[in-house]
Amino acid sequence: MALPSRSNRRPRAAATAAVAASVAMLTLAACSGGATSGGGGDTNFVTNTGGVQTVAKGERKAINKIAGETLEGEQLDVADLKGKIVVLNVWGSWCAPCRAEASHLVKVANDTEAQGVAFVGINTRDTNKGPAIAFEKNYEVTYPSLYDPAGKLLVNGFPKGSLNPQAIPSTIVLDRDGKIAARALTALDDKKLREMIDPLIAEK
């Protein structure tokens, strides 16, 4: 089999390097309180209150494709949840702040399901599913989590200039049109999480 030419190999190598660099940035921010810069942080329409950044309705950006296999081996495409408010939580079983917020996420997920809110986890940097599945069982997590050990969904799923996940844990809330409305780069309790979700439930 003929090897690809150097010119054909370069774009692939560059793309691989870009993904690796982005994942490395997430690694540096892992289990941190999270920075408030980057993403949409430099734009004039983002407000930051108590570590939560929000975007005015007319200025929100839609996510890119976020789809793949869940920890349970099923296929999930976030686009299929359009019409619901979607809470995307980036987590890892190895992450202490993720464990601290898990029960709060489960509580709010259960409390808001009837109001048209769907929760989806994005599990990252767990090199095998076992610890992540044990985490879900331990905290009685009923909503699905996409399995993203290499962080590809985190790198490719959010458009440039948007509020994107830059730490672990991160929580991104999408409005009913699938657009990014709020972000937190720190562990959340149920009160702070409701402050992100409730204004979107009230939107017409």
C-alpha cells in the first residue's frame, strides 16, 4: 500500500496537534475553579455573575455537532433534544469537584424534567468506562453521558467565540433552539444551577 505524500500527511498531523493542544489545556484546567476568560468571555454581550456567564438571547451561538456513544453503549445526538433546555455537564470520575456537584445535578435534573429540561453528561479523560459507570451508579445518575475520553467532543462541539468548556467540571446550558445561553466553569450546587436554568424555562 502506498504511503500518503508528505503534503497529505501535514493537514492530518496539524489537526491531531490542535486536538492534543486543546485537550492539554483542559487537562491544565481540570478540577480547577475555572477561568472566566476565553470562549465568549471577550465579547461585549456576555455577563458574569457569581462565576456564571450568560448570553443575551439575540447573541447566542448554536453548538456544533455533539453526538456519539454513551457510557451505556447507546447512540445520542444532542441535536435530537432541540425544543428542550439542555444542560451539558463535563465531568470525570477522577475529579473531586465533579463528585461534589453530582448529587446537586441529579436533584435538579429530576426536579426540572417535567419543565422540558434534559441533562446530558460528557464524560472525559476516563480511559475506560468502568470507573465512570460506577460513578453514575454511586450518585444515582439517571441521565445519559456521552463517552469522550480524548476530549474530541469538547474541542469540536463548540464554535469559536462561544462559551465553551475550559475546565473540568464545566456546565453549559442550551436554550430551546440549541444555542449556548449560559456557562459555569466550576462545581455547582442546586441553587446556582437553578439560577442558570430558570430564566430559560421562563423564556417565550
